[in-house]
Amino acid sequence: QTIYLKDYTPPSFEVLSIDLSIQVFDDHTLVHSKLVMQRLTSGDLILCGRDLELLNISLNGNALTPQDYEIDPEQLIIKNAPDQAEFAISVKIHPESNTQLEGLYQAGNLFVTQNEPEGFRKITFFPDRPDILTVFTTRIEADKKYPTLLANGNLVEKGELSDNRHFAVWHDPTKKPSYLFAAVIGDLAVLKDSFTTMEGRHVSLEIYALAQDLPKCHVAMQALKDSMKWDEDVYGRPYDLDNYMIVAVSQFNMGAMENKGLNIFNTVCVLADPEVTTDPAMFYVKSTIAHEYFHNWTGNRITCRDWFQLCLKEGFTVFRDQSFSTTLQSPAVQRIDDVSSLKSVQFAEDAGPLSHPPRPDHFVEINNFYTATVYDKGAEIARMMANLLGPEKFRQGTDEYFRRHDGQAVTVEDLVDSLSDGSGVDLRNFLPWYSQPGTPCVKGRGSYDADAKTYTLTLSQSTAKRHNYPEPQPLPIPVGVALFDKETGEQLTLNSTVLKQSEVAENNIKDGIFVLDQAEQTVVFEQVNAEPVVSLLRNFSAPVLLDFDYSDEDLAFLLEHETNGFNQWQAAQMLLERVLLQDHNPAVYLNAIAKALPQVAKDDALLATRLLDIPSENYLASRIDQEYDPAVVHQKRDAVLNALADRLKDYWADAYQSLPIVEFKDNSVEMGKRAYRNMVLGFAIRAGVEGALDWASEQYDNAVCMTERLGALRHLVWNKANNAQDKLDDFYKRFKHEDLALDQWFAVQAGNPQGSVQVARELMEHPEFDWGTPNRIRSVTGNFSGNPVLVWTTEGMQFYTEIAKRLDQQNPVLGSRILQFLSRWYTLKEPLRSEAKNILQGLKGEVNSTSVCETLNNVL
Ligand code: ARG
Ligand code: ZN
């Protein structure tokens, strides 16, 4: 059943308050609720409910019988309900056998909730939609073997009961939608700290985890305090409750969840310790902590009217966490990492059958829309608007947003209206970005007139039309522009006129950003005294593809002369795409990188690792729409890597030797050195530098942190070193009791380009493999997917469809995601293409969940 944005209707009843009582027993849980509802408009009273055993229900003191309501597997409807309706409802649920990880579920010795988007209806009957906000009071009761009893808000009462049981009552003073409700029942240790807000509020900070994991919570705690301070400094947003709790759970479908005052985190997003956590993983912990914290304002205090507006909170919050992360490493590297993931995941998604706008206009299962498009393209839209306004006006705009809408459930239009009115700059022309799918392509050419001293730049935009969507319209595309003197490499000052193409556009180029908002526009730069090279889309000023008539030499020039690392990286990527997708000669790229690299490595080792990025096989595949041959792409990419390795053979050897292992420090300089050391080692091995594999073994043995140990292990395993198995066994023994490290043991083997479907299957038969832990499943399926040559084989495709089928019942949200790996099957060359189609078609009729079925239907 498809749900449409255009069908949105406001609720007919509001909920003034809910009193919830959750009684946990070993083989079932009872949930009693008291709901005080009041009519807003005419219409039926609808309570959502799924997989609930209704024990009794009364309305205004009178027990209801089945004649009094209509009930189906999704909802309970009361026609002609009185305007004031007070319900008492009791249901029985089974968290102990809930494998879907939605609603209340048991994970090991812990009971936790995941209610976004529609999990609360699996806990009790409730109008489970984000535009119904209410005050929650929660009583939790359980056996004393579970000493930890948590819910949102403040603890108001706790006590002992007979039968070795106890209870706690929590009251959350802030109104919130049901998807932000959380409860935790378990036996957890807690790390405590505190933060005093700019308003002088003393907030107690608590991170709950298994006792053995408590030492790994300090990084997250510091990140939380840093985030709280950052949101005050940059957005003027203080925290609003007296406590902030975070709970770590190892079985979790996503990264983390921003439940009001009680975040629930996948362990991989909260636990960090250099011994068991790599630097990128530790970085991810910090940015996820920030992300969930920032939701308190963008998501919780101001939430979404309906789930179509998901990117209102997610896009904006991702933009906020990216901005925060920029304070933790160089802005260039941060931007490279964000853009790199946008291009490899979101562009790929938008180029295939699962393409959708950041604000979709229809869906079957909203769980399928927690996508790169909603999150990351959503963040790019927020970023474009923020960049156009500049920090001061953007702050005026966000201040206005918080002033107008605090406590409300709103839409994307409300955000853009507030930003416009608050800043005095009308940004409403950005709204179509939210509703148009596909990645726009900006094409362009430039020419220099030496006599007139003008440089004329013509840019045009186009977006492929998508089935079921209207003809794409031109969007406002901010194009970052700079001119460089071709002789000297100096940056030139801009002096320009925009030739009018229509009534609409006469924007002069302010601060080096030109807003392309027509199908085609021309800009003339004046007083350009020497022939320039133009740099476009600086800092990735818009989420678009760029196809400019650069010569390879122009791009090499930009790689050398651009003034910031992001733009250098972008030039390198463009050159590489030409080599890899259009068979350009790699010589220009190799010369340019060889020239630029040593200096960059001295200044910023982390940036140097990024400059050495070669676009992934999956990204390259996303740019190929037909006759895709995974083996050919792999071989071309491999050839570039080999050529790069050979070209700088001596450099790799020297660079590796000059980077000794030193004491672990968590800062971006040391992180850069560790990353660069691993990368250089990989190239040294590839180049056949004598002894390089021994260096890897030594690095493995002498490692002081996981980044070093895992980096070395990966090189040994992926290069089939003689001692690879020994080191794998050693790693296993060392980290057998550290789930997140053991995930890496699975990942290294599953992601091995020299591996096979058989290897991946065997990993899934391993005694430590666990179908109940998404992290473990992803460590195999996610890493295996990095090798399209293996995925796009009969066995590879069957491997994924079998997993999707298995998870269809057990955990459909995850099953659906795994199926997404196969979404671009139709681009394959024959006979693989037909085979892929058969295999996918074979899955039809074998799966039942709405999540998996919707994805399968879209993919086929
Ligand atoms: N709101 C969470 C976050 O981005 C994600 C929760 C998504 N959960 C889900 N079942 N799709 O921080
Ligand atoms: Zn989020």
C-alpha cells in the first residue's frame, strides 16, 4: 500500500498525556497505558498497533467490546468517539522473541527500544505519527536481575516490589512524538560526567554500557561535551533537560537514535579505544555523538510533520554534524570525506532504480527511506543555503527557525521560510531541490579573449528525467569559481558581469559563487590580463556532476595550484575519472601527483592519503549505464594503482621508513601519519619494494593501536603473505572477546579482493557469526560488496538474495538494505544482466515483508 505526501491530513485527535507502564517478564512483557485524548477535527479516532495482543481496552471508564471498534493488523479505529477520550489499554508483547529490532526488543541481557519511525506501535496502541506530541510518564518494572531501568526525562520515583522485582518512574516534561520514546531495562555500568549550559543549567551526563566496555566510553563523553558547547557557540542552542543519557547496545539496525534525553547507540558508534578501534571508527563515534546530540534541537524540539519530511531533521542535522567535525580535522579532509561518500553512495543511489528526491512524495515502507539521498543530499541542500547566506545571515535564519517552530512538527517549507525571513534573503527557489530526484549535470566551456582581456564562461545544467516524475526543471546551482593565471599559477581577482539569459538572473558573482539557475548562462570576466584556468565547483559548492571542457593539463594545473586541499583532490578525481572511464593516458595524472604529493604529505599527511584516493569500483560502476563489465573496471583501476606504485617506488620506501610507530595520540596530525603510513605501505608492497611485506609483519607485531595493527593485517591478507593466516589467527585470539574488533576480523576477510563468495559464505558459517547482530552481518556483506567482480557473479548475486530472503522475516529493515547492493544489475553486460534478472525475479514470491518487497519491486 503506497502512501502519498499529497494525502497528508492533520490528526483528528491530539494526545494530552500518556501514562505508560511496562512490566517485563522472562517470556512476555505487559504494557498498560492511559491515554488522554482530545478532539481537534472531525473524523475517526485511530490508534496504530502492530503485533500486539490486546488484553483489554476501556474508554472513559467503560470496557470496550469488539463491537465498539474496528481492528486490523495495523490499527484500531473508533468511529464517533467522544471529544474527550480517556483510554486504558493493556497489551501483551514479546520483546524476547523480537528479532526485527523495532519496538521493544531483547538484545542479550538488555531490553531496549527503537521506535523511529514506526516502532512505538509495536509497544502499545497509539496514534504513532510524528505530528502528535505528548507528555510521557513511564513506569518500568522488572526483575532485580535488571538493575538498570531507564526512560526519557527525570526519574521521579523508584522502589522495591515483591517477587524480587523493582520499578522506576520517569517523567519527561517536554512534549514529544512517540518515535522519540525510549526505555532500557538491563544490567549496565555507567560513566558519569557533567556539563553546565550557557544558561547555567547543570546537566548530568551518563553513558551506560556493559561493565567491560565502560573504559571505552571516554571518547564519546568528551565528544558529547564538545558537541554541547559547539551547539551553544555556533547556533546558540543550549540543552534543555537536567540529564542526558546514552545507552550502548550491540544489536542495532542503524547507527544511533536520538530519543529525547535517552539516546540509544549501536556500540560501534559509541565505544572507542585505540587498542580495538581504528582512527576512522573513532572519528565516526565523535561525529555520531554530535549528530544525535544536535537532533535535540533539529529533530526533537522541532520535529517533522510527517515522514516525508525526514530530511528536514536528517539533512539539517547531518550538515550540523559535518560542520562540527570540521573542528576535529582539517576542513579540506572533512569536505573530501563527505563528498567522497556522497558521490560513491548518494550519486550511485540517485543513478539507479531507487532514485528518489530528498523529500520523497510516496513510499510503501518509510524504513526504506533512511537513505543517502535523504541524509546526505539533504545535508548538501542545507549547506548550499548556509553558504549563500554566510555565517551571520545563516544564524539569523536558524534563530528565526527555532523561534518560530520550537515545540512544533513542521515541514521543509517551514525551514526554508524561516531561513529566508530571518536572513532577509529569499531562498525559496531552493525548494525544488527537495522534490526533484537525480543528480544534475553541469556542463561548461570557457574561452579567453586576449585582446579584450575577457574570459567567457558558459555553463548549462541538465538532469535526467525519471520515470513517474515530471520533466526536471533547472535548479539554483551555486558554482564556486576562481580563476588562476595559467603562467604564474596566481589566483586572479574576479571582476565579472553575468550576461542576462532571462529576466530572472542578474546575480553578480559574490564571494566567488555564481548561482546557475537557468538551463544555460554565460558569465564574462573582465580585466583578465593573462590567460586563466578556471576552477569550478570549489569546495563542492553543489551536489552535481561537472563536465567541463578542461584539458587534462588544466586539471593537472589545478591539482598543483589550487589553494585548498579539497579543490586539489577534486582535480585529481576528475583526472582519474578520465583515465578510468574515458581511457585517457594516465601520464598527466601520474606526473601531477608525483609532483604534488611529497609536499602535501609533509604539510598534512591525512590530506595526502586522500589525494591518493582512486575512485572506487562501485563509484565508477555508478557512472556506467550499460554494458558494465566489472572485470574491466577492476583491471583498469588496478593498472592505475600499479602505475602509481611504480612511479613513486623509491618514495614509498623512504616515506614508510621515515614514519616510525610512536605513542598513540588522538589528534588529526598523528591520525594523518598513521593513515599515511598504512597507505604508503600498501603502495610499497604493490611496487614490490623489497622487504615491504616484512615491514607489514613488523608493523602488525609492534602496533600500539588498532589502526596500525589492522592496516598491517589487511595488507598481509590481501597480498596473500605467507604468514597471513598466522596473523589472522593471532588477531582472532587477541580480540575474541571484543565484538567490534572481531567484526574487523570478519571484514578484512570478506573485503579481500583476492577472496571469493566461498570465503564470505564460510565466514557466515563461523561459530562467531551471529544473524542477530547487524554489525556482524554488515561486516561480511558490506565489505564483500566492495568487490563488484565477486558480487556480480551467479554465486555472488545468489549470496545476496539468499541473505535478503533469510532476513525478510527476521529483520526486514536490514534485509532490504542488503538487497540494495544489487540495484544496478540492469547496467551489466550480457549474459550477466539476464542472469541477474532471473535471480532477482526468483526472489519474488519468496519474500513477504513490506521493506524487502518494496525494494525488490523498485529494483526489478
Ligand atoms: N534518527 C536516527 C538518526 O539518524 C536514525 C534512526 C533510523 N531508524 C530506522 N529504523 N530506520 O540519527
Ligand atoms: Zn539523524
